[in-house]
Amino acid sequence: VLSSSMVEQVETLENEINIQNSQLEAKDKEIERLKVVANLKDIEKKIYNVAINSELTHEQAILVVAISKHETGNWTSTLYKNNNNFGGIYNSSAKNFYSYESNAKGLESFVNLLKNNYFGKGLNTIEEIGSKYCPVGAENDPSGVNKHWVPKVTEYYNNYLNVK
């Protein structure tokens, strides 16, 4: 039979072990995050850092990078190079794509768009975002390429997070 003081000691030790396990899990998660970030190219790190500095989570920031990669054709599109448009952002009222005066302004606008109009409105999955961001059958998608958006963004996102 355990005395009440022995029971308290056991409970205290269990609590300490649980705290240490939680701390180890947090450290493991941070190590995985750092591995992902370490393997990003410079442009990807730049996008990631702006997203993190805008108070997005690691997963949201990686999704922002994946969306930009897809929307810009791996940062090779004319829209990205000439208009600093990081996300194929379309102005539906003017019926043309946005052009930004600088790379920094274009990136900030892209991150803020996703933060405020998607993540901030509870759209967190690639499918939820894709249905609004790049809907299949949209007026500005006459050749039907929007159907590739969800699968490609998902592929990029998973590739980033599966870095070992």
C-alpha cells in the first residue's frame, strides 16, 4: 500500500515526465520545420519569411509558397517577372491581372490576400482555397487549366513538407 505522500510523488514525477515529453515533441516539430526551411530556394525562403512575419503558421506559409510556385510556373512566368505578381492575382472588375511596382509590394499583396481572404475566413485546405482562388470553369479560365490547380498545389505542398 502506497502512502499518500508516495502517491503525490508518483503523480509529480508523471507530470514532470509529461512536461518533458511535450517539450521533446515541440523540439522535434521545430527540427522538422527547420529542415523544411533549410531546403527552400532563396525565392521560396523570401515568400515563406514574409508569410511567417504576417503571422501565418508554418503550414500556411508553406502553402503560400506552393501556391506561388504553381501560379508563376516556378517563378518563370511573364506575369511574375514583369508585373511582380506572385500569385496570378486577377482583378475581375478590370478584367486583367494585377501589376505591382516592386517585388516586395507584389509579395506583400499576395500574402495579405491569402491571409485575409482565405485563411482569415476559415479556408485552410487546398481544396477550399482552390474552389475560390482558382475555380474550375471561371470566366478567366477559357482553356480549362484551373482543374490542375488543386492537384499541382497539393503536390508542391506535400513535396515541401516531406523533405527529410
